[in-house]
Amino acid sequence: MIRDPKDLQRYTAAERSNHMVIGIAFVLLALSGLAFFHPAFFPLAQLFGGPVWTRILHPYAGVVMALSFAALFFRFRAANKMTAADRQWLSQVGQMVDGDDHNMPEQGKFNGGQKLMFWVLAVCMLLMTASGLVIWRAWFDLDPALVRLAFVVHAATAAVSIALVMVHVYVAIWVTGTTRAMWYGTVTRAWARQHHRGWYRQMTGK
């Protein structure tokens, strides 16, 4: 793909690699987790070599995702601090969904929706990691009542996370030019000016 040298760098190679590791781990965890969530999904275990290997590999994939997400969290937490403009953006998000984004508040590198998703996923990741450790019988042998509670928390936060990631993927495809930022790390100036005017001004001085 030939890119204009005037394009703006949105993500570094390290940031994109970090995101990709999380994405791969998440897909593996979602498939293996669903295999044990309901009998209808149990055939998914064959993707991992059967139920025994699925149960063995699932928590280790969880460790990889938790550590990778922690790295991403500390990379982007400052850029995801909520502002008054972000709250206003969220209150007007219906206009954007209807195709009219001309009156949306000026946004920085991330908009209010992206920031909200970042923090909700961070909470989900914390809860999934903590509950996952509690139910990891190979390494921990805790009170059965606590383990049962951890199973509920783990399943609930996993369901929320899967729903949010599906929205994340849909929006990335829906907003033309967004997936390019993840693959190549750059966006056009026109894209930045339309979707993230504050960040565009910061990057260009205009």
C-alpha cells in the first residue's frame, strides 16, 4: 500500500504489536472459554486438541492477555482520561450514529466512546484475571464457595468483554480508515481532521 508521506503516525510498531497480541489471545480465550460455558459450544474444544488441552491452555492464554493488556493500559491510560468534551461527546453520540458528526465536540487522540470502552475493558480485565486465578485449580486450591463466586464473575465479565470487543471491531470497520491505523500505524490528515480534530491540531500545529 502506497502511503502519502504527509500521513500522520497514530500508532507505533510496538503499540500495534501489543494490540495484536491482545487480539489473538482474546480470540483464543473466547473460543476456549465458550467451549466450557455451554454444551452447544463444546465442539470448539476440538480446535485446541480436545477438552483436556483446552482446559490446560485457557488459563495460560489468559496470563498472556492480562500481561499484554497491562502493558497497553499503562501506554494509553493518560490519553484516555475523561474530559468535559468527552462527556458531551457521549451525550451526543446518537447524532454520530445517525451519520451527522459535524456538531460533535472536538476530540483528542481518542473520543469519548473509545475512552469509555478502554476503562470498562480495564475493569473487566482486572475482574477476569482475579477470578481466573481463583478458579485455576492446577495452582490454587481455595474455598469452594469462593471458587463458585469466581466462576460467576469470570463468566459475566467475559460476556461483557466479548460484546464490547464485537462493538469495537464493528466500529473499526464501519469508520473508514480506522483499520489502516492498526495495520500500518498511519492515518490520512483528512481522517484525523474529521474524527479527531484536537489530535490533528496537536500533531500538525494547525
